[in-house]
Amino acid sequence: MHSLKPLAAAVLAATMACAAQAGDVTIHGIMDTGINIQHVKNGDRPSDTRVSMDSGQDAGSRVIIRAHEILPSGTKVGVHLASAIAGDTGGYYFGRLFGGNATLYLQDEKWGELHMGRSGSLVSPFGDTGFIGQLTDNFAWGMGSAGNWRINNGRFDNQLTIATPNFNGLRLFAQRTFSETGSEPEKGGREEHDTHSSVAAIYSNDVVDLIVAYDRDHLSDTKTVDYGNEMNVLTLAGNYRVYDMQFGIFTQIFKDAYSAPGSASLKDLVVNGTTAGRGFDGWLTGLEWMATVPGGKAYAVAVYNHGEYKGEFTGGVEGEREFDRYTFGLGYEYKLSRRTCLYAGGIYTHGSGLLASDNFKGDIAEDDVNRIQYQFGVLHRF
């Protein structure tokens, strides 16, 4: 995390622009700060309970700057900048000013949308391009880090996102990342940068959402891995709304995944370049529930994840390859006003096989996925 001085300068500049071009530039955001209590089994160390102040437990704290113009043709041209900040320390994340989002976009009812820059994957809930996550991610990312159980739900640099208009409830999406230098390999040559590609289709009406997506991540040929250089993920999801409730299911099938949820901290997996603890086949399914209840909203999630590690172990000693991971969570938001709410939640995670507590050792034992976590806090939108 870093000083907020650059962010303050950016906000000041945007404020001056607001004064000069009223209505074209807006500044808004979220501040979420609260208390986190975790009981961690801690691998081969004694288990312990930790109490801390955390930011972004229910929703990521951020400052957002938006600007747009409507062209004579009716096309909307805009900029979306988001600085992911830490409300508990005053710093910002990702080592950059606008690590949360930095895109230039065009939108038109006739031909759809185009977004360019740093943005969220289709599966993620981030920014204007997290189309799938914003429909299905009621609990998976928020309510504490233990709830992060999906594959490929992050942000990518140099990303192009295209979305079609709404055809009677159906929309199609495509994403592709480019290298930082802008160079592409010659025909038959080696790809010397990581790339992410994704396509998806979403059908929505007042009652249901039906979602299918395919992600392919190519690991650059400069990083040698025995299990292959491509990660493939198939996502199938859906929601059903009845009365004031929404029921959802989210399933992913993955092959040659760089890491599986909870696996990146396992010490005995072979480190191969930057691919420590990578090489997983498996699947996961999550059931989610959200309802409007007295005072606010309630959430629940249950997840099962099964996989197999395909890489090597340190010292050449064969270890447990298969794993199972279970996640259960409950959450509640109590609305104090249109912009402010109190929240409380709890998550239980348990791993077996490769993710058993005994496999988290030494300095990384604190990342043991076997834990119970509670969080309480205040969220304000401004």
C-alpha cells in the first residue's frame, strides 16, 4: 500500500473539471471498515485467534472518478478510474494509483459496448466489465478473504472487452489481453507474455439469469511448466428470483489451473519459476441465496471444491495430490440509510487431502485455509 497524495491530486483535478464541465465528471466511492476475527488452525503451529481492523470486508473501499460525453451520433464515450484504497491505513492497493480500474469505454444501444484498459474479468464483480460476477457474486468475493473461492475472478491489464446490445434478454461478451509492450509473436514463434481470453453469453429476464463462459489463460513460453502452458475454465451459472429472494448456482470446471483456491500457500509444492504450487484439474460448485429481510438483506453460501495437483513435490517425495475444500457462509446488511449500512458475517472453510491443515507449514502456516472467520463493520457510499 502507498501514500494517498497522488490520489488527492487526481481528485482535486477532477473536482476542478467538474466545476468547468458540470455533469460530465462525477466522483463517488465506497468506504468499508470494520473488525475481523479469525480462528486459524495454523498448519503445524499451534492454532490461534486473531483480531484486526480490516478494510473492504463487505465491499472493496474505493474512490471512483467517472467522466463521459455523448457524441452527436448518440454514442457515449467515457472514462472509469477507480483507486482501491485501504480504509484502515489510508494506503492504496496494487502498487498503482488506479489499480481498481482504468478504462476508456464506448457505449451505444445500436452496437453495444467496448472497454479498453485495466479492468475486471467477465467472471469477476469488478468495474464495468465484471458482467457475470455482478449478477452472481452475492457472497463469493465479499465478507472476508475466506470467501474468495472462484477461479479467474481478478483484474487484468491491457484488456479489451466487447459486449453486444441486448437481444431480447441475450447478450454476448468477449475479452482479450495484450502484452505491455504491444508486441505479438511472429507466426510459429514463442509467446513471451501471459494472455487472457474469455467469451460468454448471458440471458436475463425478470425471473432468471442463465450464464455460460469459457476462459483461456496462456502462460508465456518463457515459463517452463510440465503440465502445459494453458489454463482452461468453463463456467456455468444461473439465478432464479421469486418474491424477495434470489437463489443462485455457480459451477466451474478447470484444467491446468495455475492455482486452486487455497493452494498457493502450500509449502511442499515444487517452485518452478513463477509457477509455485500450480497445475490443478478439478471443479467447484457454489449455491448462493440472497433475500430482502426486515432491516436490510441476508446472504448465504455453500461451496464444494474438488481438485488434483499435477505438479511435483519438493525433495522428490510423493505427497497427497487430491483435495476437497468446503466453504459455508452467512451474512447480513442492516440499512441505516440509502447510503450507509452495518454488516455482519461469518465464514467457515475446511480443506482435506492436499489442503489438510498439516500441509501448511512454517512461514506460510498462517495461510492455512482451515479457519473460522467473523467480520463486523460499517459501509458508506458517497
